[in-house]
Amino acid sequence: MRRLAEAAVAVSILVLSGQAPVWAQGGKTPTYPVVPLIVEINDQVSSGAEAKIKGDGMGAYYNGAPDGTIASIDKYGNLIIKFGRQVMFSYGEPEGSTGPTSGGYANSYISTLNAGGRPLQNLATGERQCIKLNWQYDAAGRTLRHGFNRDFYLTVDDGTSYAVVTRSDPDTWMIEPTGSVNCAGYPNPEGEALVFSQTTKGRLAVETTFGEYLLPFRLTLFRQ
């Protein structure tokens, strides 16, 4: 009876938030309406500092546009973006032949994990939420990952920056690893990511860590 009561309360909260869930097959996992997005990668973060991850200078990335970008808040309430055009990464120091190389990459991909928080389409206007974010691309036969509080297995806290989502109005969300918001009970570092790679050799997955880099960025997402 207690579990049934808790489930009823959870459903009531979701309905009041404005996006009622649709229960998946088996009645275990709620899903939500998918929100297609227009993505702007801003040149500066909210503090006024220069972003280290930028767009290609050709304007916003549109979901389903001719450039092939796929961008949405998915049915589980997480952000999924597959960029069809280049995204520019600037690593600064240290940099070397085996580490990450600054430049433009056309196949980068973002996925987030809200770690028990509310689905992003259910955030109220003005509400903020700390999420885990992975931004990766393939280059030179390896997948290079940038973990904002996501590690090799994309789940465990590692002391780097959480990405912070702010819903500024019903049709707009902003995401950046800002230091102005505390996450998980401790001060959030500004733009700090763990950079690492995963390469498959036969049946083995080889994991290499390149260290922590300051990679501040700011995304503005518009409902398309």
C-alpha cells in the first residue's frame, strides 16, 4: 500500500508540473513528450569569460535541418544532441600528440543524465537543475569524451563540474557548467571536465585519461 501511495503522489506532482508522463510498457518507466530543439553554442559564458567549446560560426544548429543535426529533450527527460556540423574545441595547455588536439569536429555528441532530478521538459520557468553531461567525438580511431561529472562509465561523480540547466521561459533552456550554483551539496567548479578516451582493441576496451581541462561552454536551447 505504501508503494502505491508513493506512486500516486509522484504522478500528482508530474501532472501539476504541466507535463503528464506516459507510462511505458510494463508500467515501470514514465516517459514524456519529446521536445525538438534549436541549439545555439554561445561564444561567451554567463560570467563573460570566453567559451572553450564554440560553434562553427555558421549560426544555430537546427534539429532535422540539412546539416543533419539531431537535437531534442528525449522521452526520458534528458538532452540528446548529435551535431551535423563542426563544433570547435579549444584545450589550451597541456596539449600533445597523444592528448586532445584543438580544432573542429563534425561528429560530436551530447548526452545528459539528470541523476534522479526532474525531466528537463518539466522544469518550471526560472528553475535550475544540476545534471551530468558527456560531450564526445570520434577522432583518430578513438572516442574522446569530456565528462562533466561523468566518468568512464558515464555515471559516477568525479568532482568535476556539473552542467547546470536553467529554464528561462517555457520554450528556452540554458546549459553551462557554471561555478555560481552549488550542486550535490558542494560548490560547483567552473567549466571543469575530465577528458578521457575509449578505444576498442579486439574484445578489450582501452581507457586513457588525459586529465582535467577547463572547458567552459554555454548552450541556449529553443523549442523548435
